[in-house]
Amino acid sequence: MAEAGARLAVTWSERARAFRKEIFPYLRYMAQSGFPAFLSLLFIASAIGYFGLIRDVPPDFPLIEVGVVFLTPVLCWSPLRTWLAPADVVYLMPREHEMNVYLNRSLRYSVIWSSILAAAVFLLYVPVYQRGGGENDVWLLAVALLLLKGAGHYGAWRERRMSWGAARIFFRLGRWLLTAGVIGAWLLYPEWQAALFMFICMALLAAAYRLPRNQRFPWERLIQEEERTRKRYYSAFGMFIDVPVVSASIARRPYLSWLLPRIRYGQNHAYVYLYAASLIRTEIGGILIRLLLLGGLVSYWAADAATLEGWGAAISYAIFAFVMTLQLGGLRYVNRYTVWKNIYPLPLDGQREQFARLDRAALLTGLSILWLPASLPLLLGGYYVAPISIAAAMLIYVLAIRPARLRRKLMLEAEED
Amino acid sequence: MERMLDVMNKMDKVLQVSGLTGGYSPKRPVLHEIEFSIRPGEMVGLIGLNGAGKSTTIKHILGLLTPQQGEVEVAGVRLAQHPEKYRSAFAYVPESPVLFDELTVEEHLRLAGMAYGVPGQDYETRAEELLIEFQMVPKRRAFAAHLSKGMRQKVMIMSALLASPPLYIIDEPFLGLDPLGIRSLLDRLVEVKRSGAAILMSSHILSTVEAYCDSFIVMHQGRIAAQGKLENIRSAAGFQEGTGSLEDAFYRLVAGGES
């Protein structure tokens, strides 16, 4: 038995190594692409901003809100790399009774990496908290967050085992909300009150976790999760280099799907239709929406405070617009190798033209929406130069520079194919 | 599309494959000197063992592979001559369903309608009819990724039928289909055939092929071992006139066995 367990542990290590080996060449391409330079720039800019902030925390700085917004995700997020593949349902499932050894390796890996991230965020937050007038003892806070982190991992595992998708989502949402509440309590209220609240929440959740039906070992869920993680890696690499085609993960996104039937029916809209569906429902759409929300929030804060006469918001807008543009560029790789592209009776240059049309519409919509929170507070506050400049720059880029570049790229890629 | 069908009816051949030698690599051709044609209103069964060259032949017709020798004409034109005319003349149902994960059943039909230039009004009626006929109404809003293999195959078939082209190229259409699905497909094929469309269908279900097809192409090791009506296949296999089924003849042709 112990020997069989050891063999599974070896399998785990081999798979982890194989994955590292698989992604290494892509990391090298990323390193050569100028992305590290962009990251360093971002790092330097954030470091300057950060040290400026802790030297002189403004009295109206949303101390507690920032703490909750940054600490909640790193405490709740509990990714699990299991390296499981669909074929494991045939080959590893017979050894389910020994899978504990295998899974423990995954859990340990997940706990270590996500705890390092959480610790880093906590260490960055502590000086802000102390200088911003936070009064609670940070050592006690650290212990509480450690407990929350452990509970988060436990909860995430229980959720993975739940048989029904709806229960899983409900519990995950509950866990995130309660964690946010507990963090808020630890930052704001006397320690004993916060501790009491935390233990009540934990007991409540622990009791609730007993209610839904569970699977002994959630094979399908873990395989699906592993597949999604892999896809994320590859869609990130896809921004720098051609990657093997991985089928996209799909979400219905009803709040955007209503747009699809509004695309005019007709041969010269067929590809607009297809790529609009791809944009709305694949991971790219999800990432763009998250970027839009985050970018909107950060730019709004910068605009509301009128940092650097409004140019703070402009910089934040530019950074998020850049990342969103980069992300949208990945859309042309979705369905790149589909057989229908060659079968449908549509000329190739027509396909390119339709794609460029969709790209322009999507980018214009996204960047215009992002412009609102970055600019309205400034315009209302009487700062005109920054918001008008970024609007002008955005329009020139989206309507003139980007379409020409995109067409060139598409032509080049079509020749390569 | 219907006007195109009229033109086709007047034409002699919808599909003409002449002296086709080809495959994936110029060093090792898979197909050798393939020669056949299909007329409007004809249903042709393409049969052969695994690896006989059926799918490679189909890929050449689709224009996904380039012939080393010979040529393929659809609707009287080669792909290089008139890509749009060539491509709008046929619809293709692949062996394993290839759908877009991000589209629902209904959206696939809409995309096919748009791609093939089906007029809006016709699209609405045809899509509705097809959804009902293939028992897919409850699944119309389901994503392709959530469908069973048979249902995915149905979506492929429905998309092809929706386009209503002069030529259908159908690769192993019965895999994974439930009995009702097979029945609906065959009924529909008979119907489109009557309306003048041509069908090239590859399948291993020889009894169905025999019952529904007008003529047959037996492929073996990249060559055509026999082609024509059932009598031609039988006599090529050395059967007396009026004796032996397609299966018997096929067995003798490809395995060299005594049936």
C-alpha cells in the first residue's frame, strides 16, 4: 500500500516536472518579448506610488476598503494543480483509494504558493495600515489571517467535492463574502470582537458544509480545473507566441449574449457573428471584463483624487487600455485552425475584413466604457486636458493605427498558415 | 442557392474528380489516379476499409489538401478558379462533429445560414423545421460542448441541410446517431436528392448504403477497386448477374475472400 502510494507521489512529481518542461520555452519567449521591461516599468511605477503612499497616507485614504479588496482574494483564492487529465478516469481512477498521497502533494503545493502570495500582500499592506491610523495589533491580525487562509483552503476543497454546481457556487460566494467581512472586522473593530465574529462565521460555514451532497473524489471537477488552468497559461503565452490550440473554456454570459442576435443576419456578417460569440463567451471576454472593472475602479480612484492634475488617471487608463488591447489581440487565435474557415463560401480577405470590424467595435466599446470612470470625475472637477487628451489618443489608436496594424498582422499570419 | 440548384440540374456533373493522385506528403501519395463524377440527383456511396483513402479523397474535394496530379471540379469550377462558387456549391458533414464550443445549437444554424448566404426568411423557416425534425428543440440553446456525440452530429447535419447546396459531402453520418436521427437523416437525404441535389456519402453501414445509394465507389489501398451501380460492383467482384449483396461484393473486392 505504502509502495503504491509512493508510486503515485512519483507520478505527481513527474507530471509537475513535465509541465515545467512544457512551459519553459514559452517563458523564454515571454522573456524575450519586452514584457519583462513592461513589468519592470509597472513595478517601478507601483513602487514609487507605494512608497509615496506610505510616506504620507492621505487622511481620507480608504484604509479598510483597500485592505478588504486586496486581502480577500489572496486569502480565498485556493487554486489546485493536480495535473489530472481526462484519461486518468480510466488509468488512475482504479487507484482512487490511494489518491490521498497524490492529492496531498497538490494541496501542499497550492498552500505554499498561495500563502507566499498572501504573505507578500499582507506585508505590503501592514505599513499602509499602521501609518494610515490602523490601531489593531498586526501580529494578532497576522495570526487571524493565517487561520483564515487555512480555513479558505479547507473550504475550497469541500466546495470542490460538492456534487452540484449550484451548491458549489453558493458556498464559494458565501465563503468569499464572509472572509471579506471578517477581514473588515479585524481591521476596524477591537480584536476580541473580530475574533468572536471570525469564530462564529467559521463555525457557521463548517456546519453548513455538512449539508450538501459530496463526492468522495471529484474526478471530473479536478480534471476540468486542471484543464482551465492550463488554458490560462496558454492564453497568456498566446499573447507572445503561437501556442498549440487548446479548446476554449466557455461561459454563457447572458449579460452580453443579448448582443449576438443583434448582429445583422447576412453573409458579410458571418465572421463578425462568429468572433463576437468567441469574444463574449471565451476566456478572453472574461478577462476583458475583469480588466475593465478593475481598470475602471483604479482609474476612478485616481480621477476622483485628481492625482497629478488628472494625469494619474490618464496613466492608469493607458496601462489598462494597453493590457486590454493586448488581451483582445488573442481573439484572432480562437478558431484559427477550424476547418469551417476553409469550408464556408466566404473569401479569405472578407474574413479578415470582418474580423477587423469586430476588433474595432469591441475595442472602441471597451475603451470608451473605461474612459467614463477615468474622466467624468475629472471633467466634473474642472480638469479638462487629461481626459480630452486620452479620448483623442484612444480614438486615433482605435480608428486609425490599430486597424492598419491588425490587417498587416492578419495578412502575414494568413501567409504563414 | 435554389437558382444555383437549377443551373446545376442543367449541368452534367456537380462533382468531377479526374486523375487525382494526392495525400499528405508528396513522397507518399495516399490516393492514386482517382476518377469519378456525381450528377445532380444522384446519391453515391463511398465505401472502403479504414485507411482505404475515403477521408483523404473527401479532404481533396473540400480543398483542404492539394492534389499532386489531377484535379477536382465542383459546380464546373476548380477551387483556384472561383473559390466562392466552388465553396458555396457544397456542404460538408465531417466524420467527427467539429463545432464551435462558444456557440449554441441555434447559433450554429444561424452562422451556417449567414456563411452560405441563406436569405433571412428562409433561414427562419428552415431552422425551425430542422430543429423539430431532429428533435433538437429542447436543446436549441445548449452549447455544443454540453451535447452528446450524437446530438453534435445532428447539429452538423442540420447545418448542412440548412445551407441546401447542390452537393452534400457526408463522412460517416450515422456514427453516434440514435435510430430516430438516422431515420430523419435518411428521409431528408432522399428528399434533397429528389429536389436535385447530389450526395457523396462515406459509410461503413453497407446495408444502408446499398438500400439508399444509386451507385457506389469501392476504395481499396488508395485506388478505386470498383465503381458504378450495384450490378457493376457485383460483376467486378466476379458475381453472377443478380447474385450477391453489396457486402458480399465488397468483401470479395477488398479482402479477396470467398463470400
